Amino acid sequence: MFGKLLKYELRSTSRFMWILYCAVICAGLISGLTLRFVIFGNEAPQPDGSSIISVEGFKAVLATISISVYVLLIVAMEVLTIVMIVLRFWKNMLGGEGYLMHTLPVPSWMLVTSKTVIAILWELMAGISALISGTLVLLTSGIGFEILKEINLREMFADLREFMNIGPTQLVLLAVFAGIAGILQFYFSMALGNLANKNKVLFSVLAYLGINVAVSVIRGIISFIGISLSSHIGATGMMVGIIGWPTVILYLLMAVGFFFGTYLIMENRLNLE
Amino acid sequence: MAWKLDGTRSIHSQLTAVIRGRIISGYYPPGSRLASVRELAEEAGVNPNTMQRALAELESTGVIFSQRTSGRFVTADLSVIKSLRLEEAERSVRTFVDEMRGLGLSAEEAEEMVRNYVESTGKEPAGSAGESGQAMSACESEVDV
Amino acid sequence: MSVIFECRKLTKQFGTVTALNNVDLTLETGRIVGLLGPNGSGKTTLLKLANGLLKPTSGEILINGIKPGPVTKSFVSYLPDANYLMDWMKVSTLVEFFRDFYRDFDAQRAFDLLADLGVPADAPLKTLSKGNKEKVQLILAMSRRAYVYFLDEPIGGVDPAARDYILGTILRNYSENALVLISTHLIADVERVLDEAVLLNSGMVMDHRPVDDIRETHGMSVDEYFREVFRCSVNY
């Protein structure tokens, strides 16, 4: 049954998503080629980074605009992905289709889980498209090689650990839990908003904002406790915001909490129109 | 097209009347096999249980009989059908007489009107099951099909 | 004929509003029952409770002795009074969907009925006329070999020919092992198809009797009886 839910969830959402991702990747190609031929002209960019610096005047403006547009496009795709995920849940679980979904012979938690899994998939796809697209820009414009030389992963991670108290494992886990919690926060807000008799959309938005506030407060408390308890001071002598394990666990708990909240509301307090 | 039924009388009694009418008129010939309860109910546009009840009533009065594996049949006993016909006729007579009384006509006036009508339309009462057209309309006018 | 639907002191409140008030009701298989009452009488609330879309405030509702949940949903077929199907989907995809989730779904029957109607299987649902959409919804619900069918206003808002078709389909689908509960305010149209009528008003069961019983006892149709006894206005 779970597989079937996934199957139809995928079928319902993929129509929109593929368009987005293709658009983004194409945009990457176009941007990269624009940079390459329009801006850098007929000379291939130099490996020593001089070609970037030498772009001036009108071409510099053009380059800036081109890159800005491109970045906006990426952001738009990410936003649209989230919008799709939210609207999908609202329409399918809380709208007319809810009569179909909630009378399927499956438990409520399975409905919520299937939606979450596919939502995560689309967020991953969005991220991957952005990466592919960005890489295309770098490669087709020729800048890529110059920048890649500047990246030193080991240094980056060392800095992260130093300044933000977070290692690679924690980073990965944090990204995963935060991603899941992010999606579930939307679902939970919508479930909460739907408890109201009128103005459900408004209450959903308020619920979302309210949760954000609550989370910020909790994170602040964790930081405060963390700083008070530890004698860790960054290399620069600053008190640094502690990320570390407490934050990772916080997001895990958020994900679990939002899931149960959503599930319990669907199970016991559903009231379709 | 569903059978026309009125809203004030019980459905099963109306169904019984329709089927009886059809047997009298020969629409369902003597000894013939009736469709299944389901099919009749569908045709009539009524609940199968209600149709079942109507058929059970007809069975109990011997108008139809059932054979376990083969279904339900109209009685082959012509005398049964004849007495049904007479019952219908009597019902019509009673209705007619009551109506005439209600209109204030005397027995003689009523009789004369009957005779005039019979003569002017030049028709003899249908005697056998073969002449189904007119007989059908007489018996089924009570329940309009 | 065995008991398959039971309400015991079933009450549902929404804040201060009592939609259902201490309802006791027992229904058996092999019957087509009308849940009759004006808008706001609690019919839809009762059906939502039966399908697990609402939870009771107090009391119980049992389908074949079980509380509504994934188990009952597997042998209950529900036709809600709403556009509840994905209207961007093709009709054939919807059939596939039902077949995937319901073991008792008879896809062949669904296709046969759709063909009878002349509904192209490849057409997205949203391209169909309103009448055809309603028929498709009904066909999907009736193509399940369920033990309970809950039909909420199946003939509301369609033309008389469609009505006949829908009532005919319900009759053709009759089974001794199943209960069909038709909820409607169009009592006159549906009476002749019913075994029993449950008359609901203001969240309470006013009467529960065989249709012919009401007609014989009161000399009027159920529709007239209901209007007279509950003094409802003529236009619902």
C-alpha cells in the first residue's frame, strides 16, 4: 500500500517538477554560454583568473545582470518547489480529494509519510538540478577551472568546526533532519490551520510563523546554555553560536514532533468540507 | 422504463396489482416463466425485496408458483386466471357503482348509460386471454403502466 | 441478513453545535436504506463518522462490529457529496487507482459501465460534463464488491435521465450480503428503491421503518409523511 501511495504521489507531482528542473538546467547552459561568448568574447578565459578581472564597463554590467538573473532563477525554482509541496498537501489531504485519500484502506501516518518522502525527493532533485546547473555555468563559461582551484575542502571543514562547532557528520545529519523538519513544519502548520472553522489559510500561516518563533527561542536557549557550560572560545576570541549536536538533535525532535502532530490531527481532528 | 407507481399506496401491493393485470391480460401467458426477482425489480425500478414480497403474495394465492431450480411460473390453471379476471371485473363494478352513486345517478340511469356506451362503441367484452389489447387497458387502468 | 452497521448513543458536537444527538441505529445487509432528512439534519455528519473522517464526541459507531479505520475502509464503498476525484486524471487512470487500492474493485465491470455510458476512458475527468462526472463517480463506487455502500446525495444535481440511470445501477448492484445506505433530501425520487427509511431531523432519528409500512399506516408516501410530520418547507 505504501508503495502505491508513493507511486501516485510521484505521478501527481512529477508533471510540474520536471519542467522546473529542465528549465533550471537550460538556464545554466544559457547563462554559461552567455558568459563565455558574449562577455569573455572570443578569448578563452585564462587559468590565472585574469580574464574575470579584465571584464569591464558594459560587459561587466551585462555579466552582473546575467548572473543575477540566473541566481534569481535558481531561487525561484527552490521557492516553487516548496510551493508545489505545500499546495499538493493542502489540495490532496485537506481539499475535496481528502475524501478519497482518507477513505483509502491505509492508516493516516502512511498518508503523511508518503507525502513527506516524495517531498524530500523533490527537494533533493531541486538541489541536484541547481548543482548541475551551476556546474554547467562554470564549465561552459570557462570560469570553472579557475574557481575549482581555489576550493580546498579540508580547509573549509576545519574552519567550520572552528567557528561553528560543527563537523562533517553533524553537517550532513543537520541538513537531512532540517530538510525533513522543514517539510513537516509546513504540513503541521496546515493541519493546525485546518482546525479553524474559517480563515484556514490565515491560521496556517500564523501557525507556521508561530512555530518559527518558538524554534528560534529554543535555539537561543540552547546556544545560551551551550555557551555558559562550555569554555570554548573560537580562535578569534569570539563567543560563537554553538551548532553542534544539540542543534542536530533539536531538528530531529522537530521532525518527529511535527510528524506526530500532523498525524494526530489527521487521525482525530480532520474535518473536510 | 420503470413501472409507474403512485405514492400513496404500498409499493408491494401495487406491484402485485401490475403483475396480476399482466397475467389477466395474457401479457404473461398461463404457464409461462417469469423473469427473476432481480430482473423484474430492475424493470419495475423497485427494491428486489419489495418485488419478492409481491411475488410471495401472488404465490400464496396460487396465481404463480415456483419450482426450486427453474424459477417462477404463471399458473397454467385457466380457472384461476378466470377467477382473477372476475375479481378485477367486480372491483371495477364496485368502483363504478360507488362513483355513480356519488354523482347522484340512479341504478336505471347508470344502466342506461352503460348500454348506450356499449352499443355506440360496438364492442363486445373481450372473453379470452388472446385479446390482450383492450383487456390490458381495462385491468391496468387502476395502475397505469 | 445480518447486522452490519450500528450506532450506539452516537453523539457528535462541533463546539456548541450538536450535529448528532444520541443516535441509536441498527442496519442489516441485503437492504437498501434511505437516510432521509433536510439539509443540516446530520446526514453527512453520520456518513463522515461511518467513514472515519470524523471521530465521535461520545458513543460508538461500528461497521461489522469494528470501529471505522483502515480495516472497515477496505470493505466500505463511499460516494461523498463532493468533487473528490483528481480531475486532471484520465478516467482509465482513476480505474487503475481504485484497482490498486481496493482488492474488491471490479475493474472490468467499471470499464463495461463506462462503455455503456459512452465515456471515453482516455478522457481527463475534467473534460466531462457534470452529469457524466457524477456517473463516473458512481460507477467507481458501485464497481466495488463491498459489504457496505454509503452514497451521499447520489442523484442530487443531475438531470432526470441520469437519475434513472443512477438508481438503476444501484438496483442492479443489489446483493444480499451488502447494505446500501442512500443519504438524500430528494425523498420522493428515491422511495421506491428503498426497503427502509431512516428519518433524521436535527441530529436525531425520528423514525426507522420499512417504506411500505409508512405508506400503509399513514396512507401517504414517505416524502409526504416526512413533510407533514416534520413540517419542513417544500423547497429544501
